[in-house]
Amino acid sequence: MTDAVRVWDPLVRIFHWGLVAAFATAWLTADELQPLHEISGYIVAGLIAFRILWGLFGSRYARFTQFLRGPGTTVRYLSDALRGREARYLGHNPAGAVMIAAILLTLSGTAFTGWLIADPSRQALQPELPPIVTTAQADEDEYGESGERGGEPEEVLEELHEVFANLMLFLIALHLGGVAFASVRHLENLAHAMVTGR
């Protein structure tokens, strides 16, 4: 049996589980408890800001320079994984690194659009937003005579906020699948490692 290696420092682990709790709370309270939803969104934003700083100045395995790799390396890793011969990485593998970047960007978009929605005066600071047409979810009375969806800034922002939040659900599913896949392939419990740090 291989000795355990300390990889995830306490701040990375607190960030990870704090983000899980804050996003889950924001998701579950979206239409019911607006004050709690907003507080959760601010916590998510704060955690993202912390993670970006920790990715620049934090411990070895927390740093972006340790795990972010170019597209060629990522494609080769995924190709090798499909053949069952991918390399084992301490910390994030190249696919996991892409996932971390996607989650941070998506949550940043979610938090930013939520922040704009929370106070309409903030929307005046933004450039004109294009209308988003979502015929599958729109009610007929939301359309004007031209048949196009109204482009009111708040409506557009609300739709964008929902798109980011729904994209997060997709990314979470991919993330869990990737963690399960890597755990089985390399015979290590990655979820447990995010609790113990080893």
C-alpha cells in the first residue's frame, strides 16, 4: 500500500466544502427565501475571490501554476483516459484543472449577474445587453408584437443568471463523475481526500 501524501491544505478543503454548502443553499432558496439566497450568493462570491488569491499565492497544490496545463496536455490526458492508460497526478489532473476553471468562471458569472439583479441601479453601469430568446421556457404574454422576447435589462440578467446556475448543475454532475472515475481508476477515495487532505 502506498503511503498517504498531504495534498489539500485546510484552506482549500474549507473553500471546497464551503462552496458546496453556499451554492446548494443559494440553489434551494432561489424562489423561496430571497434574503438567504442573496447572502449565499455573496458567500459564493467571497469564496471565489479567496480561491483566486489562493490559486496565486497559496500552498503548492492550490496554485494554478501547479495544475493548469495547456489544451494539448488536456486533450492527451483525456485520450489516454479513454484508453485506460492515463497518468496519475497528485492534485488536479489536466481534466480536473479544466473543471476547476469552468466552475470558477461559471460561478463568477452567476454571482455577478445576481449582484446586478439585487440592485437595479447597478444595471445602469453595464452596457446594453442583447435580448436572449428562450422560446421553450417563455410565456406567450412575454412577447411583443414582433414575436421577440423583451430585452428589458433585468429580464435578460435574470435569464443569464439562471443559465449560469443551470450550467453549474451540469458542471457539478461532470465533476462528480470525474471524481468517481479517477477514484476507481487509481484506487483512491478522492472525496475522502478532500476531507482529510491526504
